[in-house]
Amino acid sequence: MIIQVPDYIRSLVPYVPGKPIEETQREFKIKKVIKMASNENSLGPSPLARRAITKVMKDLHRYPDAGGFILKKALSEHLGVMPSSLILGNGSNEIIDQLIRTFCIPGDAIVTHQASFIAYKICAQIHGVETLEARLDPDLNFDRAELVDMVKRNSRARLVFLANPNNPTGNYLPIAELKKLIAEISAIRGGAVLFVLDAAYWEYVTAEDLPDMTSLLKSFPNLVVLRTFSKVYGLAGLRVGYGIASPEIIANLEKVRQPFNLNSLAMVGATAALADHSFIKKTLRANQTGMKFWEKKLGQMSIPFWKSQGNFLLIDTERGLGKSGLEVYQACLRKGVIFRPVANYGLTQALRITVGTPEENLKAVKVLK
């Protein structure tokens, strides 16, 4: 039987998530395994979210609110935007896919840069859309002039994706430079190119020159900002993301959104987590302490790394350990520590490490030594 599959689907390399703890335990017959691969919150989920979820378990026979009224209302008050400027997604990944599905047709293109979040490229290819990537310099900063030129030269470029801070590198574009870049893109073809700013790690930012980027929405009607509950709020398992944009952009995204795309527990948990201010403060303190610990230990081991504004660090395994990222990953795996190789981002000489608890950080450093 011959089944028709488009070439762009046949050649697609699916997203590979971080290796699960249970799989590592089975494969290497290790009881104690720590995972520092997927940038999850090492403190676990928000306590308020856990309690709120427990209370609604009795209602699981009911369909969820398809419009997400309560969560949108909470986000609206938290962000100071209208509910009509918000869309909810099964993780921000779903909204990335919706953006391409809504505003592109096969043969169109998106523009991003090398070693940016790989979901952009995967979602584009699923829909027969090309990905154009600006190059990186040795410090892993992208060529902004080249990115703008790609949009200018390609009349089928519809969307620009920028993760800020970027995953997996951890670097960022300061607000002044970001504003200039969005303005340059907005001037092309009368603002018809959408600029998607992926701010999944924004809550972790300590840099003074990167304030809340949602303020840029007032100046740029072609801007979309993506945020998530998977990181600082500790709700990666619930898959809750959201997008903020003009009501016109959101209305078109809503047309392609699947009904009931967020389950009841996810919406209740996210609403409660949004109000858990003490947990957020605790998470940020733990991350800053863990980041300083890692920077100090990596310096002592003479392992180069890139400064990060997320809850992870990218290390240079080739210069620091004389091995590829994959080799170090596999060696550490056998000792019960899961890091994240990033060869699929073109960074074969690097390894990404999520900041863990103090105990996890100590064990991980010991394994690296």
C-alpha cells in the first residue's frame, strides 16, 4: 500500500525531549537518577497550584471551559491587557504551531537565527514552510543585520521568531536593541511581517537592561509575545502557555485553536500559580544561588560557559573537557545524571545544564569532575 506523505513530512526529524528519569533507571539499572536536562523548576510545582488542582478533581467528568475565562481574567489583571489580547495554548509550543498554521501557507518562510528554539523550525516544516536562519558569532550572538536583510529579500517571509532569553544559549538582546530590531522588521512591507517574541524564560532575567517586554506591545501592532507556566511556575506537566497580541491577531489565532485545548486541571493550576508570589520569589532566589554555584565550580574546573539569563547554563565541553557534548552526556548518564546534548541545534561541542537543587548541583559537579 502506497500512502501519500509530503516530502517535507518524510524528511522531518521530530523533536527529541530530554531523556526521562525512568528510562535512564531501566537502561543503566541505577536507582538514584537526577534530571537536569529540560529546564524544569527544581523546586517542583507551585503549592497553591497543587492545592487548587486537588479541589477540582471531583469535576473531571465535565468538559473544561473552552474559552478559559477564569485564567484569561487572571492573566488580564496580572499583565494589564484586555482578555481579547490573550490566547491560551497547550504549552507555548501549540501557539507557535498556530501562528505558522494561521499566517503561512506552504512555500512561505519564517525567519529566526541559528541555535534558536528548535520548535520554530519543526513547526514550520510540518506546514511546508521554509526556515531562514541568521548566523551566529563565536559568542553565540546572532547577526541582526543579516536577519533583517533576510526578511527584506524574501517576499514570502511572514514571521520572525526570537527567543529572548534564548534557549539553549541563555543569551539575550537588551530592550533598546530589541526595540530597534522590531522597528526595522515592522518597517518592512508595511508591518505585514509578524514579530514573535518568545519570553519563556523572562521571569528568570536578572539583567537590568531587559525589563518586561510586554510593554513593547503598545508600540508594535505586529508583535506577539509568548509566555509559559512550564518554567518558573513549575507546571511543565500541565502544559500551559499563552500569547499576548492585538485583538485582531488573537481573533485569527482563535479560529484555528482546537476546542478544549487546555484541560480543567491545567487552567485551575495555572490560575492558582499566577497568584503564588512567595513560591516565585523562592524559585528565583534558588535559581540565582544555583547559578552562582555553577559559575564558580565551572570556573574552578576550567570549563568555559556562556552567561545565561535563564535557569540553565550552556558549557563548552570541547574546550573544557576535550570531548563532544554527546560524549560527556553519555558518560554522565551512566553515573545517574541527565544533562542535555544540543547537537540538534548545531552545537556539537556544548552541553546544557539546568540549575537544580543544592543537592542535585553538588552531585552533578562531582560527576563532571
